[in-house]
Amino acid sequence: MSVFLVTDAPQAVEAHHRVVVWLGRDHGKLPGKVTVHARTPEDFLGAILEHVQPSLLENFECALTAADTNRAVADHLLERYKYASRQASFDLNTLYWTYKICALQTIQKIDSLPSGINTLDQLENAHRDQACVIIGAGPSLDISSIDPARILTIATTRTARLCLDAGWCPDYIIHIDPGPFEGVLDEVMAHPKAQTARWLIPFQVHSRFTRLPGRTFWFGSRLNPSSIWISKRVRKALRVPLIVSGGSVSCCAFTIAEFMGCSPICLLGQDLSYGGSQKYSTEEVLSDRFSSIVRDDPDILTLPAIRGGAVQTTMDYASYAEWFVTQARHTRRKAINCTPRGVHLPGLDHLPIQKVYARYCQESRMAPAEFPTRPFPKIDPRPFVGRAREVCAETKSALDRGDCARAFELQTRLGHPDSDEYLVTGCTQYEQKILTYFVHLPVEHPKVRRCLDLLADASLHACDLVSAALDGVIDVPPIDDEDVTRRMRAILEINAFKL
């Protein structure tokens, strides 16, 4: 039996009392470390899995009553579980929550977009061989170093405010976050110079972004089934490009700069690391709902720096750095990193922005073209949601009678991009990911059967969510520890079945 001993109760340890601590859902942050005493690493991990909610794992350490040689094994198991719990939290927050919000807000655009819109395809090669700079919000960003008269500028919503405060409006403002962005967006929209802005906006954004000043160029996300569904439904009348819009907004901006034909594509303010205790250029940039001080991140990494040495960064930033390096390796455009400090990006030239002006911006900038709006075809998704509901009901019926092959066939049909019912699958990406882990097994296997159960239930719930979104209601509460625990227990249940 595993025994829990609280380290701030040494008298219990000395007396060898067995003090069992049940860490329930209502337990707050722990004041100190909790040591788990167990006979074997397996007993230790079993106790952790059974009793500890994921957000408290950082408070735990291991002590074995057996030989000390097993301590390293136990520590390794604990670190693996901590990683798994963080990954589960990431998957739930991204696939289970953020992607649902993105899918549902995309569906709402069917009714809320203006009758005439501009789409990103109108900008294809519109800036061929023109130098551009993507303005990120890293700690090193110096807005005064940018000369908007000499180089095409692409800013995020946050850095656009800094540009406007400096007296000029970026050529393009890109935004992909599904949140409402109160504060920053309001200030940008209220600025007189923002009336000339061109916005690069995916369907997944909040409804507040349907009323922007200037001109908006809409596009779909390649990672969002709802965007794919809409793109296919309107393609006879309107081409809607699908862009990879997950992760960093600057990564998405780089892809769009390629699409527009820009070269060289320059990065500025892409530190992808901390500057002292700062992650962003200024607290003012983040006054809506962020903090500049984020040094409590548990996943600190060290990577080579631009000028030698090393910088501290995070798993997220490291993945963005790897994306830029990979993209620069395969793009036909020239890529330059003008960021003065931060993570070194192999394969990109590192030049100060002033040298870019001298080398690539001798000619005057092209005058911006005018693009007429085009009708956005009206679609009624409700009949397709009804068909998806019928498929889900038939899937449940097939599972009830033990026909897993039929259930698998129906869910495969639901998840095919060309199917009418594909519309609802943006709300089931977490459950689909679980099922993909076991597609190598026979469909009758208990693991696959349990995954199909989860997916069928999620698909039925997705139909309800999509119907509500079409009626103007999005009700997807944020993920909490209880959600993580419940989902991890479902995974443990699936993994309990023997191969």
C-alpha cells in the first residue's frame, strides 16, 4: 500500500505513522512539498495516478522504502507523469476548448459576415518581390527603427497599437486569436489612422472583429474543419484560401507574406525568449488580459542566442523558432531576422533593419491597389447539422448492438472533409486524436470500442453546440482541473485494456 507523508509534519515521519492525504478537487495550492512513500516505483506511480490532481504535481517528490537505486526510476516516472499531465492540459485547452471556440465562431460567420467581403485570395502576389517586415512584440522591439515609407509592414493587433501611437498605421494588421481582445482592440479601432488599415482575419475570430475600420481580408484556417467546410461550400462563387493559423500569429503572418509574394520577409521583435523578466516588449501591449512577467513558467529551456551565448525560452517559443527555421529552409522567398537579440534562427540571415533598407528598399514602395468586395454566398447549415445528428444516433445504435465496424465506418464518414456532416467535427478534435492512437488495432478491440463511445458522445454534443452557435449562443466553459482529471481517467481506462 502506498503511504502519503506530509513533509511539514516531521513528527509523523519520525514515528513512522501512516498519514494518508486525500487531495480532492477542493484542495487549494499546497504550502510545501508532499513526499510519497512507496515500496516500488510502480506503487508510487499508482498512488499518484489515483489520488493527485494534475495541477498539484509540482508539489510532489518521491521517497522509496526499498533500495535507493530505484529512486532514479521513481523520479523518472514522476517527471513523465508531470509531462503527461501538462500535455493532457494542453490537449484539452487546445483541442477540447480553443478549437471548439474557433469552430463555433467560424460557423457564426455564415450569418454575421457582411453581404460583400474581401478575401485573402485577392492579395495573392499583390506584393511580389517587395520587402516586408513582420512586427512581433518581443522585448527587443524598437518601433522607432521601422520606416513605414520604405518597407511593407505587417503588425499584430498588439503591436499595431504601438505603431499607431508612433504616428503611422501598419499596411496590414493580422489577428488570429479567438478571444474578444477588449482594451487593445478598442484602442486600435478608435485611433483615427486605423481607418486606413487592412486587416488579415480568419473566420475563427470573435464577432467583434466583423466590425473593423478600414478593409478586412478574410481567410480560413487549415486546422479548422468549419473553415474547410465553408471554403468547400462557397468555392464556386468565392475562393477562400486556407492558411495554417495555429500557434504564433507571426508564423501565420509569414505564411501570408509568402502568399502575397513578399521578398525578403523580415522578422522584427521575434525574440522568442525572455528579456530579463519580460516576455513581451511592454506591459502596455498586454493591458487587455496578459502580464509581461511570466518567469514562473515550468518549461524553461535554454537555446543558442543570436549573438552567441544562450537565452531562456519556453517550449512554445522553441516550437515557433523551429517553425521559422523549417519554413525558411523550404520557402522560395528570402527570409531575414532583424531582431537584435533572442533565439538564433539558423538558415535566416541576421541583418539590422537599417541594412535591409539600404540593401532591399532602394525603390519607392508600390501604391496600394483597391479591391472590390464580392458577395458572400448564403448557406443554411442547419440541414447538415440534422444529418450529422442522424449519423451520430446511428453510431450509438451500432455500438449498442456490438457492431463496431459499422460505428467506425459512420464516424469515418462524419470526419471526411468532403462530407456534408463534416461541419460538426471541429468540436470533436480531442476525441478524434484519442481514436487515432488505436487505429492499428481491430475495430472490435475494447480500446477502439471505448474510443468510439467517447467520439460518438462528443459528436452528439457537437451537434448541440453547433445548433446553439447558429442561434447566437456559444457555451463552452474553460477547462478546469476536474476536466483534466476526468479525461485522464478515461485515458487510463482505455489503456487498462490489454493488447
